[in-house]
Amino acid sequence: MNKNSKRREALLYHAKPTPGKIQVVPTKKYATQRDLSLAYSPGVAEPCLEIAKDVNNVYKYTAKGNLVAVISNGTAVLGLGDIGPEASKPVMEGKGLLFKIFAGIDVFDIEIGTKDIEEFIQTVKNIAPTFGGINLEDIKAPESFEIERRLVEELNIPVMHDDQHGTAIISSAALLNALELADKKPEDLKMVVSGAGSAALACANMYVLLGLKLENILMFNSKGVLTKDNPSLSVLQQRYATDKKPMSLEEALVDADVFLGLSSGDIMTPKMLLGMAKNPIVFAMANPDPEIDYNLAIATRKDVIMATGRSDHPNQVNNVLGFPYIFRGALDVRATKINEAMKMAAVKAIAALAKEHVPEQVNIAYGATKLTFGREYIIPSPFDPRLITVVAPAVAKAAMDSGVAQNPIQDWKKYEAELLDRMGNDNKMVRMITDRAKMDPKRIVFAEADQLDVLKAAQVVFEEGIGFPILLGKKEIILELKKELGFDADVEIIDPKVNEEESRRNRFATAFWKSRKRRGISLYDAQNLMRERNYFAAMMVNEGEADALVTGYSRSYPSVVKPILQLIDKAKGASIVATTNMMMTARGPMFLSDTAININPSADDLAKIAIMTAKTAKIFGIEPVIAMVSFSNFGSSTNESASKVRDAVAYLHENYPDMIIDGEIQADFALNPEMLKAKFPFSKLAGKKVNTLIFPNLESANITYKLLKELDKVDSIGPIMLGMGKPVHIFQLGASVEEMVNMAAIAVIDAQGKEKKNNK
């Protein structure tokens, strides 16, 4: 995508369909007059009076305890500098979004129109009663240090400037683990820091707390090493000033153990890296270009332990590993501040998590790689679902131990369950699927690329590195639409009907005819069919000219699935083809099957659909807990539909005893663990959180997933084809661009898995 198109896309994202990225959503009923009288006058007077009696009741009756203010004056916004409070608002809204999706914390963003320290502090103090915590953001140094220091001292709620402490906390965790791998001790280290801004100073301060000696740290700004005779240094910078003679970065790095970069790209050369001590630790965190390229550093020295700020390399120092969970823990014990003990607890918790067995869900995000603690894995992935249950409790405990917690946690197991429940509506799975595809992108045929939305999806797939699109359709239309979209990449375009494709059509037709000549297909029939894009596209996959196929945007599902089933064989060992939809619900990802193919499956079919769906769930790192749903519960009806579900469950219980599956069961009992346990304690599902539903027929499955999608705005990925020998997936008619991109990523993952299986 060219620069103008990228700019337009970013602006449209923020402007449509509703300006901005966050909104206020009611948490109580408001449908009736009675509801409204409780929400406002006269009912609202009662909690007001209770809070007036005891101010701590504000946490009981209002949202204060889960509400953080993200506050800036716009003086140091990302890499944009002093652009003003209004211009900083998109960034503050974005920070609010991250708080919500990673830790379930609500945010009001506050942009303050002053650069005066006293005015800023007073404004924040005046509005502080609204909030449970305050996240300072994008305020330039040295003012940011003084503002944070004063607010921490003068307020009785958690306050943290994430620009300073976020990078410090995450990189400190990485440093602890890097030192263990390098067999070095903090007190023996020689460290060179490139950058002397708020983040660099905060990192150095945290490293000193870990045991590094001040005299062993050399800090550089854009003018050179900080020296004690430099009158322009701030008080905080003077702490790291040296009385040594001025030197170059290259000279300083000779025999250095650690390089910390928070400055600008490509300022570290291979020669500088070669001059460092054995097992050098390099944290090159300038964005978007690190101080030294990751691949260049690894090629230069095999013993280097490296981290960057980028997501496309191992060991990303990403603030999202820290701030959501630090505030989560602080809020949950009503901490009066975020102190050094709480920050250090976060450091140690993050460091320790990297040494634990990595869940399959995280491995999946990295493709075939099995992550284990080592040089390429010194800090956890942002995808790790355990972060909230590891970091938040560690911070909460530190707050309690250091005496700043006003509401100590009594039941830690219950607290962990509450944390997991908060994350039910998170869409980490979508990001994980996309990143998994990017690890090994494949050639994907888009069979309807002369449709604008399909071409948009192909453009996103290409530009995000998910796959390599092959565009089928009328070439002149595709070229015209590409120009309109600013999609100027050189990708393959094929029109199956043109004369230039006659040779390939004939080759495909012959292969198809040979495989189906005893099933009523003549060579003439096959030649005609190859002019149709879905037949042509399927043969491209069959013949190895593409790795995967996505289609179905402009035609009904039955009309598209027919040629696919004609041309492409079932997977080895599969006797049935089915589909599942992965729904991103408020309780987490849920699989619904069969949503598109089998109209009235038999008991045997239902058992096979359940087995295939379970395998698919495991591909995405989810341990399936399966309810086979019906209108009856465990034999309450002898109806044929209920009986076949019961028979399928009986077969699975006998032949797959380790599978967590039960039924027939009504959907409300399946999805309500307490109700299920109370009424049917004998069930295999009792006390468990169901994440997979197998329906008795196509009608019920299809209606359910579409109702969820439209009424509750639940994101859907699917229908995902099950039981196919090749990676072929069919969109629902009129699928959105986002849905098609997600399905393309699924197709790539499917291709990766089948390739791996075939290579065994």
C-alpha cells in the first residue's frame, strides 16, 4: 500500500463508523421506568448517602474501582513530539483500548491544555476522586518526572507514568533472564546506554535497583557521553554523568556487557558489537528501526542475547506485558500508590513466567516453534494468557506486603478465577491466528478477486504478510480496482476464461477427468468446467500451483461447496466433511458445529463432527470441552433428534473416554456451569466451562451462529472446513473484509499444518 492509501486507511479506521476508539457502555438494565428510577432519581440518592457516610463505599456503588484516567498534555506523543493535547487524544484512546482488552480495565482519556507543571498537577488532583488509578502518558521529560513524583506523593490512588516505568519493568525482566543465560551478575556489569530521555533514565534506575553499580553505567545523549562538567544536564541525568574524558559510543562499548538503546535506528555497527564482552546483552529498542538490526546482530555474533521493541523478532520489549496487569493488581487491592516494591514484583513475575512451560496457545502463535527459556525467549509473549494471573496477583501481593493495600485479597484462587473471567471478551485469538499465519505465509487463491471487498481482503493479506494472493477474475477489472485501492504490489492475476490460459485449462481438465472419468465426467465436461473460477482455483491447489483457496463471497454456500467437493478429496481417514465457526464470545472463543454442510447428520455423523471439531480446537491451543446440545436433557425426550444426539454421546464415551463431552443437553444448562452442576452433577461437563457446541442439525447451528453474529455483534471466524484433504475454505455470502482476512489466515494455518503432516 502506498503512503497515501495507508494514511487514508488509518484516518478511516479512526473516523468510521463512529469517531474514536472507545465508548461508554451501560452495565445495568435500563429498559423500564423502574430501571431508570433506580439508575437516577430517586433511587440514586441511596448510594449517594451511603458514600457520604463512608467515602470508601464509592468503590462498592460506582465504577471508580475499575476506572483509570489516561492523562496527557501532548508534549511528547510517540515519535511526534509536542503536538498538543487534542492531537494526543487518538493515542490516549488507543491506550484505553489496550487497558480494556488486556486487563478488563475501563478508561476515560483526559487531555489537559497546559504545559505548566503546577497547573497540570492541580488539574489532576481536582479530578482524581473520579478514578481508581491514573496513567500518565506522553509528557515530556524532565517535567514528567516531577509531575509523577508529586502526584504519587499527594494522591491516595495508584499513579504511574508508563512511558518511564513500562519499558523499565519489561526490560528489567528481560535483563534478569539474560544475565542468567550469560552467567553474569548485575554488580559486575559494564553497561552503555544510548539515550538519556525519560525511558532510558527509568530503565537505568530500575537496573540499579537490580544491583548494577552507578559507576559502571555510561549514558549517551545525541551530543555524546554525559559528563559532570556539562551544565545542560537535568538533575536526573546528572546521576549518570561521568568524570571520564569524552569518548565515542564505539570506545565506550569495548568490553561492555550490556547495551541499552532507546535512541535512534542503526547507530550501532557490527564493529561496535564485536568489541563487546563475551555473551553481550543488547537491548536495541528504538522504533521502528532498532539501534542495530536484529538479523545483522545475530549474524555478527552468535553469542549475543538480543531484545528489540519489534514484534517480528524474538524478545519484544512490549509495555503491554506490564501496565495493564500492574494497574489490575493495584486496583483490585485498592492500592494507594504503585511503589517500587510493586514494580519489582512485576519484574520478577514476568521474568519467572518466561521460565515456565509455554502453553500450546502461545506456541501456536509462533508457528512450529516450541518456545523454551533461552536466548530467543527471555520474556513472555504478549499472547501468553497467563500474564494476567501471574503479574496482577504478584503486584497485589506486593501492595499488601508493603502496606499500601486498602482491600487485601483473602481468597487467591477465587481472585485468579475472577481475573480469567475478565478476559473472556478478549480477541487475542484473532491476533494469534494472524501472527501464526505470518510465520510461514502461503500462496492463496482468491477466486473472486474482481469483487472490490475481496480485493481489499487480498490487499490486507499481502500487506500484513499473512499470505501471497493469487487473484482470479477479469484482469481489467482487477487492475482498475487495484489502482483505486492503491494496491500497487506485483501479484499474480489470472483470468481462467482467456485464451492465454488454454494450456493450463487443458492440463487441469485432463487431470480432473482422469480422477473422475468413472464418475460421469467426460473430458469435454472437464474442459468446460475449467473456465469456471472455482473449478480452476480448486485445480490450482490440487496441482500444487497454490497452497490454499478462499472463495464464496458472491455466491450461495451450496453452489460454491459443490465444485469444491467434486474436485478435492477428503483428508486421509475422513469419511465426512463438515464445518465449524469459531465465535469470539464474551466468555471466550467458542466452536459451533456443523454450521454449513450436513443438513440432518446421523448419530455416527455427529460423533465424527465432534471429533473433528475437537482436533480443530486443539490446533488453536484450546482444550475442547464439548456439549452436544438438543432441546432435551439426558433422556428427557425420546424424540428421534434427541435420541441420535444421545447415541452419539454414548459412542464417544465408550470409544473416546478421555474426551470431555456430554449430552444431550439444553444450551442454557451447557453454558451455565452452576446450573448444570446443581441439576446434573453426574455430567462430565459439571463444573467445567464449555467452549464447543455440537448441534443436532444444520438448521440449528446455522441460525445460532448468525444470531450471535448479528444480535450480539460477536466476531465469527468460519465456516472452517473440516475433513478436507486440501486447504480450501468458503466464505459466507457477503462476508466482510475482516472476515475474509481472518479466513485467509485460517487457510494459511491449514496449509501449514497439512504441509507439516505430509513432510513427516
